[in-house]
Amino acid sequence: SALFFDNIRDAISSYDVLVADVSSIAGNDLDLTAISLIREFLELNDTLPCTQEDDRCRVVIVKSASLNAWARRLVHAQRLAGGSVSTLLESRLRGQVLHTEAPCRVGFVSPLVIGTVGVEEYRRTIPHVVRLGDCVLEVGCHLGTSTIDIHNAAHDENGVGGCIGVDIGRKIIKGARQRHPDVPFEVADAWHTGELLRLRQVHLPAKGATGYEAVYVDVGGLSGSDGLLEALSLLTALGNALEPRSLVIKSLCVRRLASCLVSFSEVWQSDEEMRNRIL
């Protein structure tokens, strides 16, 4: 790599700061490419013999429109529960779009993504995300315990709204149906977004409505550090096809990304704590 010496013995110290223009390095500004490059740099930097705990890279500044877009819609679940999200994010959780926010295409705004860890934190997002009358999907519903909580939050007195639980395991879905016969459960693959859309029309039809207001994701293998790229790919696929207002995912790596990926303009204007971390 051009960032590192060919002869490791010539390296005087590790890098404290990385400034990278992703499109100049990789020839494109794709989010997964940018994250892969940054992770590779950090891994190389941390393995230098001279690197001590205090010498690790302190901050990475990236010129990338795709990562900036992720930074503006990633939400750490603890910040959501603590009421420390911005006015713009609060408005989007309520289903409103401010005039300052331009959609990526006509009629579509990329959904908020809320990273959670553990079942309790995953379920604590429900009052913040789900409204009465919403049509919600849980991908990776298992035996349906969380699905029921989501369904009860969405299903209003007129019978509008609710939650559909899907899982890839037939025995799991059979068990969920036996435990919760009043809630729809189906066998489906998280990546088969066309099938997920059709389930909305089967179980929660509404005139002129497509997609879901919120999608919950609890899929195995997306929590560890090796699952980050796959998690982001799945979130992108679900967001583009189902067009929800919010996506909630139980994934440690996504929640960690929400902690460290910050839009620079927001940091410099309002987040004194983050500025102190950088400086």
C-alpha cells in the first residue's frame, strides 16, 4: 500500500489521522468500497510493531458522499432512547420530511437505520419507531415474541396496521403460528424483497399503499465485525425495495458504525463532545 513502508522496519510510527478521497483511490464512491478501504487501513495501522494503544489512529476523515449519506441516517439506539437525536431525525421518525431534506429520487427518502444490540434494546425502539396504523415487517422473527410487541404497537382499534413476521425456517414459523395465531407469519428469505412486498398485499392490504412503514431485522450473522458489509447490503436492499420510514437492526457492528460515523458538518456545528474527541 502507498500508505505503508515496504520495509516495516523503516516505519517510525503509526498514523494518527487518515484523510482519504475515496473516489480518487478506488475510482468510485460506493459505500461498501469506502468502508472496506478504511477497515483495511486501520487493520494495517494497528499491526505496526511500533503501535501502542495510545498510538492508534484517532480519526479518519473521508471525502465520500455515500458515507456522508449513511452518517446522516444512522442512529445509535441509546441516543434514540435518551432523546438526543436531532430535530430532523425526530421528524423523520414521525413520518415527516422537512423541506431541507432532498430525497434521493422523487417520492423516496432513504430510511433511517437504527442499530441495536440485544433483545431488550431492540424492543425498546418500538415506541419511537412504530405508530398506530403502521404496516411493519420483522425479518428474522424467530418464534414471534418481538413480532407480537410490534404488532400490538401498530394495530389500531379499527383493525388497521400490524406486523408480519418472516423467517427462513419452516419449523420456526410453524411454532410462531401456534403461539400467536392472530398474527401473520410466513416463511421468506430476507433477500427476496419481491416476496416480502407481496406479503404486505396478502396480509395487510391498503388501497394505494405499497411497502412498509417500518422494518425490523434480526438475522443471524450480521452482528460481528465480519458481518458489517453484509448487513449494510441487506439494509440497502430492504430500504430500496420496501421503502420504509425506518429500519431497525439488531447488529453490534451496525450500532458501532452509528457511534463512529459522523457527518462533519453536524459535528462542527453542534457536537462539542465529538469535536473534543477529534482535537
